[in-house]
Amino acid sequence: MQVPHTPLLDLDHVDIGYDGRAVVHDATLQLPEGQIGCLLGPSGCGKTTLLRAIAGFEPVMRGQVRMHGETVSEPGYTVPPERRGVGMVFQDFALFPHLSVGDNLRFGIRHWSRAAQDERVRQLLRLVGLIGYEPAYPHALSGGQQQRVALARALAPRPGLLLLDEPFSSMDVELRGGLAREVRQILRAENTTAILVTHDQNEAFAFADRVAVIHEGRIAQLDSAYNLYHRPANRFVADFIGEGTLIPGMVEPGHQVDTALGHLQGPLSEDLPPGTAVDVLVRPDDIAIDNEQGEVRTEVLDKAFRGADFLYTLRLPDGLSVLCMAPSHDNFVIGEHVRLRLDFSHLVVFSRESGVDCPAG
Amino acid sequence: MTASATSPGAHAPASRRLRLPFSAWSMAAVVTALVLALPVLVIFGHVFIPAGEVWEHLRQTVLADYVTNSLVLLVGVGIGVLLIGVPVAWLVSMCEFPGRSVFQWALMLPLAMPAYIIAYTYTGILDFSGPVQGLIRELTGLGYGEYWFPEIRSLGGAMVMLLLVLYPYVYLLSRAAFLEQSVCVLEVSRTLGAGPWEGFRRVALPLARPAIIAGLTLALMEVLADYGTVAYFGVSTFTTGVFRTWYGLGDPAAAAQLSAVLLSFVFVLILLERWSRAKARFHHTSRRYSTLPRYRLRGWKAAGAFFACLLPILLGFLIPTLQLGIWAVQTTDQWMNPRFAGLVFNTFWLAIAAAIIAVGLALVLAYAQRMEGGRVTRVAVRIAGMGYAVPGTVIAIGIMIPFAAFDNALDAFMRDTFGVSTGLLLSGTVFALLFAYAVRFLAVSLQTVEAGLGKIQPSMDDAARSLGLHPLKTLWQVHMPIMRGTLLTALLLVFVDVLKELPATLILRPFDFNTLAVRAFELAGDERLPESSSAALAIVLVGLVPVILLSMTIGRSRPGQGAGQEDATDEDPGRRPRSRPLAVPAGTAVNPSADDPQDR
């Protein structure tokens, strides 16, 4: 039925803003049917605004939003949310307090036949593990249960696209990862295309196939979690995703960079000519403490116990400090001198001349 | 994919450029505001009409009297309500003494007593033929004119009557302010060596000052609006002056100009109130609240506190209500008849109709603001809510003038062209009355509805729309069911206010159309005090209902106190912190512009 390769959601150079001032600039992304995407970024970066524009709550100032190839938003024209067939799960769940769980689920399918409604409600309650809760009212449920009702309610009309606005942010931190995986399984079971908005990268990685990192209203990088961590496209993503340090260096012939850590060897992320001043991304797992074979002498400045491992802050001879992850069975003390072994498989470098970089697109 | 997902395709290209129908909401708000502002606009329009002979006559003869009497009344009542309201508020919120928990709601009882009713009642009690003077004569054996007794039908009498029923405004707002003060601030003052009295004088009172001023201005607006009391006592103020100019001198323009002077007094009060409330917003430096340990009073201090709280209740509510009850029992023939039942029916349906109109308009305005909170809408909503400050007399004149002009013009036109007389279509009909009530009491319903709507988090709207509901249907299927309690409260508050309303009803009512308030006023004016008691008592008793509601909410007005109770009634856990403690319930006609919880 579908035209092949028409993405379910297609944002085409979209600007969104309030009072004439753009909050989101030039957002372009496609989401194929069945995929789960994520808008990840610090608070105030515009990710929620973008989500609300996709839902139809905010008009666009420039560009187009297309669903199934059909334009649903462009300047001066916005298909209202109630006619988009887009489901949404809200940060505060927004369950209707005057309706029972069952009636909350029925709300979006009130035009269906009674039998079809009953069947769908039964199916959804089974899916979210809330069999028997149909007559309960929202205030009688725990936070996690309310969350699952909110999800089921949004899924009930079988929306083409499900939007989730920080749905786990009111949950306990320990529960979030598990819930994200659980919700992902539910979405998979329903074969739903979805977009999650979050500021928590672990949540994003547990949940999404593709993650758009948003910075100051722009999509800084749209990629898989692996690539965001290992192949960040710019300094912001390198800094925002995972832990790490940028240390200055100079590109040398033969895929080498001269830094305070010594001569780093590996394929460069950017093909820069020798002599270019660069910053090299050092992830805590790129270096290892090895007092036998290590070459770089460092001093332990600080350390954080994280269970399976320690995250050490180490000072290099020239005063720079780097983060290093080490198994927690060795317990070095602050002030102790340790040696570092380099373990780079590739080098992420950012030219210093180009200054602060954001993707030009 | 599902049909609904592709439904945008059903949009024909012709309608593609249509914007969302948001402007319809702000249009509705603007039109409503303009219509409701009509009376005030008419009054101010007359400022620019050259003053006629009557105005000149007024200016030379009575205007000075009106100004002086109104000012004296304002100052006297103002001092009185402060001297009663603030101390009792401090006592019941900061001290522990016998009866405190009863006093904290009972001190609001005089709110149920309209000033004109307490005026007749005390006249009956304190007149020459009344029980008090009778007792004096019996005990002393003196006769008429042989002893001194204060004359209640005087400026001073009016002052006392008004302050007895208006002090609850100051009491309510300053009590709320005392309760809202963070315990930390008070505890700090105690660790710095300030005793109870010093803590009150140097910390609690300055912090509560804006709220006290707000309460004071509300009371003073009622003083300016009062007609029944001053008319009954024969004191010449602006309101009685407007009546006299309208009916006695038959000069609408002069009446309107007099009203404009009265309105300028009102606007000074509004500005004062705005200013004080703007200041009140910055007063919370600490967010920690806990149950306040009250100072425990013993011995003569406890007795003093007890009587200080008892006296205003006794004089402002218990004695007059008792007297009304006695009269009502003595005159059962007055109310146990179909005529009185008809009167009650008349009044009730009028009040119910007005309440439905006011709440309906409030819903439109508040929802317009929620849907599209642009500046135009916000200003429109504020203007529509201004009527609470405008005296009923002024609103009535402002309605009567354009309505009469319209009726006369239409009548003349119809007579000239078709030879038929249309008579009175707008003026002198229930429509004019309902319009006046909507103007005067919209603020009451608006504030209540806004507060209720504000508690529903915006994501609720979004959720409904993402599930396929149009905004209007969202209002109907989501907001209204959730707000059912709020809407009933708003209906009730307007209902009671209409029941008590006197001056606008007197001017605008259709010929031979009576309400309880008008009936009580007329009978009292004819010196038939006992006969007037049944109507008066009915008003007082119905007026008690919102006071009871108020006392129920005020019990949990302190953050941290009774918090569990609030949680139990609060059905949505994800509530944003925009709802404030309901310290000053809407029944007090508090300026609705005071809170603009805009969180974006």
C-alpha cells in the first residue's frame, strides 16, 4: 500500500518558535516506519518544542512536516493534533482523573463499537500488565502503573506515530532503565513507530534505534548510540554523550597525533593535514592504568567509586587532567603516581581552527 | 496505516492556508469584555458631555456633602475594620485560647449579613420603641427626651453598621497572610530575641501589610457601593445622591456624572489594591512550612482574646440574626403564605439565571485565556472582571441610559413607520437586570473558574487533543467534568451575591417585580421592621452557605497544615506547582488579576 521508502515522518528544514523568535532551527530528520527515534538534549534545547510541533500543538515558521508523505505542517497551515493520528504520552501522564482506567483507555477509541473497545482495552491491559485494573481510578495507582495506563491510552487508537515526552522523568532513577526497555518491548509488540524526548542518554540508548542529539535548537547529530559515543560529529556531542576529555594535540604524518599523552596512533575521524592543531577526545576506556607496561606517568587527583569500576581523574605531567576507568579491584589512593597504557582504536579529533563547531547543515 | 493518520489528506487545497481557529477565542473574549464594560464606558462618556443646570445645582448645594460624608464614612469604616480585623486574625492564627478553632470560622459569619439588613435590625433594637431603650426607661423611670441615647440613624450609625459586617474582609486576608508566612521567618525572629509582641510588630505585621491593605480596599469598595444602609439612615453619600438625581431630579446625565465621580474614588481603591498585591508577591523568601506552634494564652489574656473574638461575632451576626428570628416568629403570617413563596421563587430563579450566565461567561473567558493567552485576551479578561469594583448603582445607571435610549429610538421609529409602539424592550425588563448582575458578579465566577481551570495541567488538554478531541469538546468532556465542584461553587457564589444585591435591582427591576432584598428594603423603609424580617432572614440564611464553604477551605489554607487532606482530594499526582493554597476564596470578590500563574 505504502509508497516504498516514504518515511513515516519527514521533517524538512523546520523552524519553530514563539513570538517570531525561532526556538528550533532547521530541523531535518526522517523516521522510517517501525523505528524508534529519540530527541536527546539538555533542558531548554528545544527538543520538547520539536516534539510538540510534530504533534501539531505548535505551528512551524519554516519548512514542512510530512507524515506518510502528506504535509501536515507548513507555515500558515497546521493540521490540528486531534486530526493527526498521533499518540502522545506526557511527562505528567495527564490521565483524566474523572475517568476510570478503562474509560481513560476508551477515550481515544470512543467511536469504535463497544465490542471492539472491550477487546482493545482487554488486549492493552494485558500488554501493559494491568489486568483487573479497568475499574480503578488513576489516583489509586502507583506512578509506574499510571505511566503504563498513559502508554496504553496513547496506544489504544493504534496511532501511526507515538510521541513520548520525558515519560520516565518522574520515575525513580533505578526504575528508568528497566521501564524504558519494558516500554520498548511493548512498542515492538504493537509495531509502533515512536519518538522519545529525554535528557537522559542512558534512557535514550536503552530505548531508541536512532538518536538525534539537539543543541541550542539544532540537531547536532542524528545517529545510532554507538556512533554518537564513538564517532561524535562535533565537540558538543563529544562532550554531552558519555564521559571524556578533550586534550590538545598536533597532527603528524601517518595517522599520529602528538599530545601530552604521547604519540597517539590510529585512524583519524577527520582527514586533517599534518601540522593541524586539534583536540583529541579521550574516553575513560581509551586509557588504562598499567604500572608495569604503561609509559605515561600521572598522579591520581580524584576518584569516584562506581561499583564495578573506579573513575579516576589523573593529572598528566603538563598539568592537564584526563578521566580513566579502571576495574575496582585495584584501589589507588589520591596523590599516588600511576602509569597509563594507551588503548585507542581510533582517534576522534576536532580541528582547533574551525572553532566551536555545529553541523553546517 | 490507520484512517485517522491519513485524514489530513481529506483537507482540500482550498482550506490549506487556514490558520488554526485560535483567534475565535480571543474574539469571544474581546466581545464579552466590551459588552460587560458598556455601563462603565457610558458613565465615563458622560464626563465629556457639558454639565447641565442640574449638575451645577448639585455642585453648589449637595456635592460637598456627598464628598464629605463619603470620605468620613470611608475613613471611619477603614479604621474600624483594621482595628477589628487585624487583631482577631492574629489572635486566631498565632495564639491558642479557648474557642479559637470555633472563632476562626465564626469570625466570618458577618459576611452573610448584608449591611442594609443589619441596619434595619439595629434600628429596631435601638430605636426609642425598641427593647434597649424600653429597658432603660423601665429601669430609670425616665421618659422621652429625658435621657441621652446615641441616634443610630446617623453617619456614625452607618459607620458602625458597615464596619460590623465588613471587617471579615480584613480578617480573611490578613489571617491568610499570617498563615502563609513561613514559620522560619517567625522562628528566626524569636531566636533573635523578639518576643510574641515584637515578632508581631516587627515581622508578621510588615509581611502581612500588603494583604491587610488588599482586605481594606475590598471593604472600602463595599462602603462606596453601599446604598441600603445610608439610604435607610438618611445619610447623603454618592450612592444616595445618584438615586436622588436619577429619580428626584430626573436628570440621567447629572446622575451619570455623579457616578463618574464615585467611580474615580473606586479607581483610586483599585490602584491601591493592585499596588498592594503586586508587593505581596515577593514576600516568600523561604518555602519551608510546618505547623506553627501557637502562643498559648492563659488567665486574663485568654479571657481577653476570647471576648475580643466573641464581640464582633455577637454584634455582627448573632444579635441581629436572633432579632430577625424573633420577628420572623412573631410575624408568621408574613411568610407562611403563597405571596412570600412567590417572592422566594422569583428571587431564586433570577439568581439562578444570573449565576448560569455569569459562570458561562467566565468559562468562555477563562478558556479563551487558556487556549490563547495572548495579551489581547488577557487584557479583555481583566476588563471583564473589573465589575466587582463598580457599585451596583453605577452599573444600573450605566445600563439604564443606553437601554432607554435604544428603546425610545426604536419605539419612535416603529411608531413613525408602522404606527405601532414597541414600548420597553430592554430597559425595565429582566434582561437589563441579568445584564447588570453579569457585569457586577462576573469577577466572582471568573476567579473561581480560573482557579479551577488552573489546577488542570495543560498536558490534560494536549492529551485529549492527541486522542482526537476538538478544543470545544475537550472543554465539555474533560475540563467541565473535572471542574464540576468548582463550577458548582462558582454558581453558588454568584447566586448568593445576586440574592443580596439591592441598588441595581431597585433601579432596573421591571415594574411590580420584587426580590427578597427589595421587599425587605421597602418594608423596612415603611417602618414595618418585623414584617421585613422574613425576607431579610432568608437572605442571611442563604448567605451562610458560601461562608460555610469558605470556612471549610480555610481550614487547610496553611501550606503544610492539613496537607494530607489536600493530597487526598487532589486527584492528579503530576500536578505542577502552579496551584496556590486557596487562602482567599472567591466569595470575597478578590481581585482576580492578582494571580497570573503563567508558567511557560
